[in-house]
Amino acid sequence: MKGLTLMERSTFAIEPIRRAIPVMISCLSLAMVSPAFAQEALIRTLTVTGQGTETVATTLSQVTLGVEVQGETAEAVQQEVARRSNAIVEQLRSREGVTRLQTAGLSLNPVYDYSNNTARITGYAGVNTVSFRVPTSQAGALLDDMVQAGATRIDGISFVADDAALAQARQQAIREATEDAQAQADATFAALGLTRGEIVGIQVNGAAYSPPILFRTDRAVQAAESVPTPVIGGEQEVQASVTLQISY
């Protein structure tokens, strides 16, 4: 380094050290991080999904019924529909056990005669339907009373369980699904000669309710029978699934 000044010699000596420092820090960082990655890579897990199913009695009937009127003018039809509908609604509001009463449908349409290749209005048809829930034990007698009050159509009846029973069934289905998942894991570990570790992941996939049991009739009601209408409910299924991740 002959010919260099003292300052130039100092700078020349320090420069390699500066270049080496980042390399040393990088190596140190890798040495510190690598064990963590290695530890994560060594964690082995088994993923299993268990199923649970619970049945609950359907104690409620979801009913849709109403009135259908035909006449010569739209105004006359609408007035008659309103009169009969009000009578039905008042009856339903006065009955103990009737809940979730609401309008299900309302329509007023012209009736056409298509003879001689010509569309000619011959009158009007009006429909007003309501839906409500009632204990199934009361449904048959209530339907007969509604026909006497002016109902001319029953569009359908579906049977459902009450909310409290469904919530309890959901909890039981989740417990069954959890037990099923653990039984699957134990059987798998035993078959493979592996030692079961701790549960490292849990996922509750929720509960699915089977559709309400539906009894439907599209025929208009002609008259109330002297014999009470029999209405019999059934059972509703609640299904749940639980996924577990278990180390080994």
C-alpha cells in the first residue's frame, strides 16, 4: 500500500469489515429462525370429521290458508276477499296458541275467455292467504273452524319443532359429532400403531336442520266436515359435524 495516505489506508482496511457484517447478521438470523421452522415441520397431525344426528318431535304446524273469490268486477271481488279475510284473521288472533301470523299472498287477476281465438275478460279472481303456527294438537280443529269462518283453500301444512327443542337437539348433535370424530381418530391411531397427541385444532361446522315435513293440498275447501280433520306431526332431524386436528 505504498503511496497511500494514512486516511486512505484506514478506509481501505475498514471496507472489508463493513461488507462482512451483513453476511454475519444474515447467518445469525438463519441460525435463530431455522430451529422454529424445523420444529413446525416435525408436527404431524391427523384430521378427522365426525357426524352427529338427533331427532326431535315436531310439535308445531305451519299452516297456509286463505280465501279465493270470483266475481264480475274487480271491486266486488276485492271487497268480498277483504271481508272474508278479516273474519279469518280475527278468528286466528283470538285463538290461543296461534303465533307468527302474517300475510302469505295477495292477488287480484282478470279471468279470460279464449274462445274464438279472442281473449275476453269474463270476471276477476282474488286470493288472500295467511300463514301462522299453531300447536299440532290444535291444528285439526282450527282448520275446521277456519273453513266455517270463510276459508276456501288450504295451501299446505308443514310440521316443525319449537325453537327450544331444536337448540337442545343441536347441542346434542354437536356432542355426538365430537365423540364420533374422537372415536375415528383412536381407531386410526390404534391400527397404525401410533400414539395419540393433543388436539391442536377444532372446527364446529354447524348444524343443519332437515326441511319441515310438508303436507300440501292444492284443492279448494268446499265445506267443513262434521268429523274433525286429523293432523299428525312427525320428527325433524338435526345434523352437525365437527372436525378435529390431532397431533401424533
